[in-house]
Amino acid sequence: MRKAGRLRRVAELIDVPLEALFNVTRVEVIGQIQVRVENHRGIVAFRPSQVTVRVPEGRLIIDGQDLVIGWVDQGDILVSGRVNGVRFEGDQAR
């Protein structure tokens, strides 16, 4: 726990987001219309009712209706449509 506290202080001092230091996913949900995923590892599966994204922690599953992928680049994915839920499934191999 002390190491995590030190890393947080370092992140604040050098103005770097915590997710960059900890190699974790940042998920931004905008109402029920958009989900933005930062620090992804690619799309695992896509259906208009569900998008599964590989993330460092395992998988992120976005459930909804009429889902579309607005953009994908090396660091970000934007999913739009009617978002009903977002959940993580941990990587069991860790």
C-alpha cells in the first residue's frame, strides 16, 4: 500500500495520470449514450448488443442496444448507442 501511495504522489508531482503509471484502464461513461475506453488491448467481439474489449485487467464488456464503434486507435475506443451496462471480467490467468 505504501508503494501505491508513493506512486500517486509522484503522478501528482509530474502531472501524469494514475492510469499511465499503474497500466490500468480508464473508462468514461457519458450518460447512456457513449463509453470511451483508454488503454485497451483490442476488440475481442462486437455485436450491436455487446462489445467486448481486451484490457490489461482482463475484459471490459459493454452491453446495450444499437451499439456502434465510433473510433478505434492505439489507445482509445469510443462506443456509442444505448448503453445499458459496463462490467469487467478479470483475467483468470494472472
